[in-house]
Amino acid sequence: MSIVVVSAYFNFFERVSRSINYSKFRKKILEENIPLITVALEKENTPRLAPEANESIVSIPHAGILWQKEALWQRGILEARKMGFKKVLCLDGDVYFPQKGALKLISEHLDYYEILHPWDLSLHAYEDGTWNMRKSIIQIFEEFGNVRSYQMSGSYIQDLQKVVELSKAHNIGCSDRSQIRNSDDKVLSSPGYGIGLSQRALASFEFYPYAIVGGGDLINLGLMYFALKYPHENIESLYTNHLVEKTKWTPQTYKESFCRWIEKEVKKNSYKMGAAAGINIVSLSHGVLENRKYHNRLRMLELDFSDELFIKSPEGALDWKDPDSPFAQGIKRYFIERND
């Protein structure tokens, strides 16, 4: 099988919930007898993660307070290449696969797909005891063409019932479908995402590193999908006419730099891309919903965002060129107020 899971761990403000969720995540991965590479952003004068059996930890000195997941995943991919793995599954450190053998099934999907969204449905739990259902954005576009068509379909009702049963089975949140919060938080893609890479993709793929307040899941997967599905369209058209139009979500913040990345990384390689149908996950407690809505995050970046704001450390982490700038301080306040 020769697959390894890569995850990023950073906990800027030492939140207990992040530590607990990561412990649950790594326990489940290792119970499935799948090796794990954890790339940990370590703060000075705080305890370091200790590796479990079948786990390697790559420790990186503390860097800027911004979303570091994709940059740390990239460092983990480098380690996986050195260790000789043929497939990599990059995952958030707070997801839980309730189906026994799910990771082996995902590995089998990577015998066919080169880039894989490694689940179909997600139950996303919040600290107030409520939760949302999410659906793989690739599954939505492949089967229904857009989000609205999916939400109007019988499959949507069936998926809701599956997630209700998942909630009951794992004693998470409500058990009444009417309480699910999809009405005020669109069903787009699994929050806190993952991505699987086959041997061919693993050899050269590089993540877009600058989704500094999150949101890389939707744009990475959505724009990659459309770039591969419509190879003769230019990238800006794909962004506006497909990603924005079909999801009704308008993240203009990253547009210019994301389009450059897609042109460089995806279009030239023509990867075969898909989702792991039938794989369900639980995305563990993520603070409260109001603090996590994207329109609040992206508003901070609209006027000032540029790749030129950042430097990359020799270990691969991002940092601010000027950590005292109003921009950097605003992002820091966001993470403090988010409180997860």
C-alpha cells in the first residue's frame, strides 16, 4: 500500500480543544496501522509533541501567526518523499474516520486518481453542540453541476439522513435533522479538508501556501477541478464563471495569486482528479459557527493582500516580513477572537 498520512499541528494560543482533537485524530490513524508524519510548529518554552509508534514528527521553529496548514503539509510531503512513500494523504489534525478500513479504501482510490478529495460527506461539530453537514465539492459538481441543484435533489435529503445517523452513532450534536445549520452556512465542501496525492502527483505537486485565514479547501479543490475539467478555458474565466458562479461564494482576495498557482501547478500536469465516494468523516469541534464564517475572514484581506507580504523560513513555514504591520496585527487579532 505504501501510503502515509501527513498532518500539520499548530496551536498558537495553546487551546485545549486543539490538543484534544489532535490526540483523537492521531490515535485513529495509528490504530488503522497507517504511518503518520506530523509537521509541528513549535513555540519556545512549551512542551513539544512526542512521537507515537509509527509516527514521525518534523519540528519547525515558531513562525508567523497566520494559517500555516498548506505550508506545513508541503514540508511533510518532502519528508514523505525522502522516506520512500508512494502515496500521501494530507489531512487536518481534527478529522475522524468512523468507518473501519477507510484509509485503506482511500489508498485504493489513489491507484486510479492522482489528486483525491478523500471523503464524500462530513459531519462538522461545533462547541455549542450543533453541527453542519458538508459534501465534497467535487462530488457536487460531478453529479449535480452546482450547489443549488444538489440542495434541491433527493440525494441531499438522503445525505442529511446519513449524517443524522452518524451523529447518533457517535453521540455528536443534535439528532434531529431540522436542527442542522445548513440554512445559514452553505453546503460546499468539507471544512478542514484533506487531499490525497498519487505517486505521480507526489513527485512534483506544491500546495498554494498563502490562504492565510483559511479557505484554501474550497478554492484549491474547486479551481483545480474546473481547470482540469475545462482545460481550454483561461484561468480567470474558470475562477469567475465556474468557481464563483457555481458556488455563489466570491473569494476575490486570493484571485490573482491563485490563478498564477493553478497555471503553474495544475494545468501543465493534467492530473486525474476525483473524490472518495462513500467515505464519511466527522470533523471535530471547531469553536462556534459565528467565529468561523468566511465573509468575516476575507474582509480583512480585500485591500492589502499580496504574496509579497511574506517570507518563507528554511524549514518551509511562512512568516511576515513585518510582523508589527497593521495587516499582521489584524490577522493575529482574528485568531485570538476566533477562540478555537
